Amino acid sequence: MNVADSQRVGSSLEHLGYTFTDKAEEADVIVLNTCVVRQSAEDKALGRLSSLLPLKRQNPNLVINLMGCLVGVRGAERMREKLPYVDVFSPPSDPGPLVSYLTQGEIRSLEDSETARRFLMMDDEISTELNPSLILPQHERGQLVSAHVPVVYGCSHACTFCIIPFRRGVERSRPVGDIVAEIRSLAAQGVKEVTLLGQIVDRYGKDIPDGPNLAQLLRIVHEVEGIERIRFLTSHPNYFTEDLMDAVAELPKVMPHIEVPIQAGADEVLANMKRGYTQKDYRDLVDLIRKKIPHCSIATDIIVGFPGETDEQFMETYRVLADLKLDVAHLARYSSREGTVATRRMEDNVTDEEKMRRFRLLEELQEQIVAEINQKYLGQTVEVLFEEKVKNRWKGRTPTNKLVFVESDEDLKGKILPVTVTWTGPWSMQASLQRQPELITL
């Protein structure tokens, strides 16, 4: 989500006459787009911000913009006092405050100014019909193969460990027309794959009376010319419906890769997290996904060391992961976030050492599982969408989101090509291009 937000900010600035630089020392405007989902992310953001202070002292005209979840949607009065050298504070997904600051009031209102309609995000939406090129900054146009498209902003589910609803606000679904216009614009700029984003992406449309759901949105996006692959994340077990499974199974452009977090394996921990399902519910969901979408890859998220989690409850998580053998497990140690229910009402009583022990156990287990899954690809032919060249090897992904590297002197960027897998490991695979037989004229 932050990558998508940053791209839109960069494009907005370019429409004001700015150009991109990757050197902070050369910049006239620096935007620090932040995440605070874990304490380490917040600490990193504040550390990076403090490192900009010498630049500000050297150049008082430098504009520093703090954006994203560190600012949140509830105002930044306290932060203004703590960070007097920051010029602009912007909530998540909104370049409006920065654009207004830089134009010094030249943009007055949406009704009075066509310029405002071009540059400002109103209700977290960009008017792509007025300015389709607003989506990507210049240095990325024609360069990106895969792009992210937010379809749901905020979240209203409020798991007890999660800070996102407090920082990104309530759930708001974007209109279908805005989403499709944005995707058409991305396709016109060379993008081949889009990933539809939402904190709980399956809840798309639930806040719009008689609006389409995610399955219907996928069918609409599927018709956009130029887009060859579609993905979506992140799902929630409570809202991953059978009609959504059917859409994935039936639509060739929608890739068979599902990200649906379990977070914990013990029912008591799940209840304390306010997840709304049981371990059995999750197991049944995985079974149904695999039945309806054969050969589908499934990713999950897991938090270890949630307040009150006993060793036996952790082992429930371990057994679930061992039994289900999922393709990806994003692992995290519980991090207390100020303002969440878990922080207010539950004691963070699992030591850092124990959190790390549990983390390592799951990490080692998952490495074995993925190595076994990927081993089955050896010698197989799969289609790969190539994204970029990294250290003289082309990097791409299979429909099931497996990372593949291929050595080739050809320009493979943006191409979907069949490859034969020659080596597999737990985190990536190597392959060779399949050569088409040459025609011989007699």
C-alpha cells in the first residue's frame, strides 16, 4: 500500500514541475512515507527522519514531508511539537497537504480549481479520468511490469493487535470506475500485472450499498486490455467466499495464489486476537480453496508471542503449519502498539527471547516445507512473467508467485515465457528458457 501511495505522490510532484532524485542531498523536497505496523518499523522511520535534520540545517528551504501511518488520520498536533523541522504532515494515501504547501494556496478548492482536480486526492481517490498519467512518476513509466492498485483504504475489523484502523481510518472502498481507469492507465504505461490491495481486500464493496464485491471486481478488471496477470491481497478467512474462489478458478488472468493469514493456531489466542474464526475453520477453508483451485499456492501470516500465548498454544500453531504445508508463511514476533486493545488490556508477558525461539522454530519448519514444495517443480515447465534484471539474471514469478531466476542475454522484461526449472531451493528457483524449434526450409 505504501509503495502505491509513494508512486502517486511522486507523480503529483512531477506535475508541479519537480523531478525525481535518489540522492537526499540533491532534493528540494523529501517525502518520508512511513509504516508503523511493528515497533521496529516506527523506530526505523523516526531514525531516518532524524538523519534528515542535518540536511535541513544546511538548507533551510528544504521541504520535509512526513507521510503515512506515523502521522495517521487523527491529526498531527503532538508530532508538530516534537518534530518542528518537519514542514508538512500528511495522512496515509493523501498527497493533498504537501501539494497545497508547495503551491502556497494556489490550489483553493476542488470546485474552484481544475488544477486541484488534477493534483489533490479527495476522499483518497485520484481522478484518473482527468489525468491518467498521474498514476506513476516519470522515472517509473514504461519501467514497471507489476504495479499495486489500492481498492480498499483503511480497515474496520480491528483485530486487537493491529494499529492500522487507528492510523489509516475506517474502511472505504474505491468506486469501480476509478479503479478500472487507473488500471487502464497503468496498462497504457507498460504494466502487465496488477495487484489489488486492501487491508482486508475481500471486504471490497461492503461499505457501498448495492456495490460490487471483490469477485465481481475481478471479473471487471479481467476485461482490461493489456493487463495479463491479476493478483489480490490480503484476504481474511471470514470473508474469503466461494464466489471469490470461483472467480480465481475461472478467470485465466487471475493468478492462483492466495494470501489468507491464520495469525495463530490456538483457538483461545485467535479469540483474544478477535479474529473471528477457529483453527478448524481455517483448516476447512484451506481444504476448500485447494479443492476449488487445484495447484493453488497459499500464503499465511503468523504472529508468535501474542500476550498470554503459552508454549502449548504456540505448538498448536506449529502443528497447523506442519499439517497444512503452505507455500509462504510471513512470520512476526508480537509487537505492542500503543492504542491497540491488546496493549491496553493484555500483558505482553512473553519474553523477547521466547518470542525469538518460537520464531526460529517456525522459520526452520517453513524452510523445510517450502523446500519440499518447490522440489516438485524441478524439471517442470512453468510460465514466468519477467520483471527486471538483477545481477545479470532475469527475475520473474510463476502464476503461483514462485520467484524464478533465468540467465539470458535477451531482453525479457515484461514478457511471459515458458521456462524449465533446473534448480529449486526454499526461497527461489533457477530455470532455463524453453527454446522454440527452428523452422528449416528445404
